[in-house]
Amino acid sequence: VLTASDVSVESDWYKVKRAITDGQTVMFVGDEERAAIIDTRGYEHRSVGTTENEKVVRGPQEGFNESLRTNITLLRRMIRREDLVCEIREMDVQNHIRAAIVYLDGSANPALVQEVKRRIAGVQTRMMSNIGVLEQLTENHPLSPFPQVLTTERPDRTASHIMQGYVAVLLDGSPFANIMPTTLFTLMSSSEDVYLRQMQGTVVRLVRYIGALISILLPGYFLSLVLYHQGMMSTEALSTVVASRKMVFAPMGLELLFLLLVFQLIREAGLRVPGSIGQAIGIIGGLILGQAAVSANLASSVMLIVVALSGLGNFCIPDYATQISASYIRVAFVIAAWIGGLLGMSCMLVAFFALMASLKSFGIPFLTPASPKTYSKRPAIVRGRITMHAKTDDYINTREGELL
């Protein structure tokens, strides 16, 4: 008689109470010991809008919102396959929030799917409010400077990874998706890399990697040359540095750390101030503070340019969590250069490569497909030609080699 699409019969009084608190309708009939649970929920939610943090020029403009059902619908509209599995389960938290595990049953590695389910089932906390909290509670290396899952707000990027055999996790009330496993090259990729033609995508990707290297290595490298390796600089460049620091009283290493801190303060203030005021603070605040620091002999103009180039390179990194990681990796290289010059930077570089080589994301080495070397449909850095490929990336050990 009931015309609702989702009706179930339940005799457990605890589950009946949970259904009522979850917004569903419960109908009791006469002296029956069972009740009918009818899904009549109609939560208010934000409509599907554009992405805020992962903007592209060519490609879909819609992003996830806070409704779990809407996010699943966005994925199903792009992946129209019968083996697309979406497991919605209630997490063991006191606010009884739901999570969705999305994967292709015919492609995803069963060991990977079981590992994701095991970690989510092991989460026991008082409240789960955001996908970022879930990420921290399910990662193996909480002190690692590198993210171990890819967080994205784009349905097209999530669908592309699911088709390649990855597993995505969505959380009710969070407009982001966690994709696992992830690698360094996945974190450095963008949706627009494949939307552009081969040469255009290659140039964009090369500029991104060059910007990341400038952001991390340039301040420490410049400090090493000025303090320990003046012979590697030309006379004109060395004279410019000496002239710009004529009235600066602080040591060069301390000056560089001070400017990096000021840059982070301006960036954080620009993010937290609402609306267009934040952009004004980022631009005007940087100009005024930079000019005032040079006029007050707190910093040299050459060092200010180095920090500005480093900040621009940091914005080339597409993933926000990786941008934050690059910020304190840059500080580590500056301290190593201040202590030991290029030798200190070399030791720090070897240490970070060793850390990345030992790091794994849900059982997948962080530097794949470069180390260990595996099959990939296109190069990791230089974007190859897009062809009709028939195999997925083998480093995630998919069940089938065919991609329909």
C-alpha cells in the first residue's frame, strides 16, 4: 500500500529508534511486534556548484557538495557500469555519520578494498565531521610530511581514478572525496593535464614541476652560495648581494627564515579573511610589508625576490596539502643550508628521498611508477600522447588488465 521507494520491516527497538533520529518515518500497525521504516528524508543541502580549490579552464566545472547522495549521483552519471559498487555504511562514531566506499568490483584490487574497509571500520571516535578527520584517523604515518591519500572536490577526477582501479571514500556532510592509494606523481597532477593537447599539457606539467623545485630548493641554494660558495657566483651577482645587505643587521639565515614566516602569515591571513578583502590583504599586505622591511633594514631586496619566487613556485603545486608540506620542507632545506651549505642540502635531499622511498600509501610505494619501475600508460612527468589504452596502471594490481 505504501508508495515510498525504500521501505523495510524491523523488530529491533534500537534500530527503530535510530531510524527516527536519522529522520526516517516509522509506522506501527495495531499489535504488531514489527514496525515499517519508511525513508522520507528530505535534507536541505547546497546545490551543485563550481569547484573552489581545483579550478580548470577546460573541463567540467561542477564539484561535490555536502550531500552524500548527490555526490554518488555525480559519480554514477560519469561511470555507467554495472560493476560500480557503492557501499554506504554507518561509521562507529557517536554522531552516526555515514561513509560511502566506491570502487569497480571488476577492476579494484580486493586486498586494497578490504584494507580500506578495515581501516574505516577501526575508526572509533566521538564525532566525525569532515573527510580530513577520516584521513588522519586511517593513515599509517601521521608524522609523514607527505599526504597518503588524494583529496579532491572534482567528480571527474574521482571518476577517472575509480576507472583505473582506485578506491574512493565519500563522507556525508563533506564536499571532498578521498582517493587511495596515492603517489607523488598523482599529487602533482591536475585534471587539466589530460584536457589539453599533448604539447600544451607537457608544458603546463613541466612548469608545475619546475615551480615546485624552485619553491623547495631555491631559498636554501641561494643561502648556500652566499654563505659558503661565493666562488660559484659572478662578481656582479655577489656585489649586488653585498650592496643590498649593507645596512641589514640580522644574519642572512635568520633574515631568510623571517621572510618565509612573513610570507606564510600573509598567505594565511588572505585565506581566512572573507571575500575580496583577502585578495587585497595578500597583494597590498605583501607589497607594503616587503617595502617596509627593506626600508627598515630588516631584509635585503635580493632576499625578498628569492622568497617571492619561492612563494610563486609553491602555488604551482595543485594539491593544497602538498603545498603545506612543501612549506616546511623548504624551511628544513634552509636550516640545512645555513648549517652546512650545499653539503647540508645534499644530506637533507638524500634523507627526503629515502623517506619517500620508504613511504607507502595503502601498500603502494609512494614513488611509483618511477621507483619501483612499473608499467604506466604515459610518462610520470612529461605527458605522453593520449591513445586508446587497454590496460590500467599495474602498480595498484588491478584484477583485470582490460579497461572497458
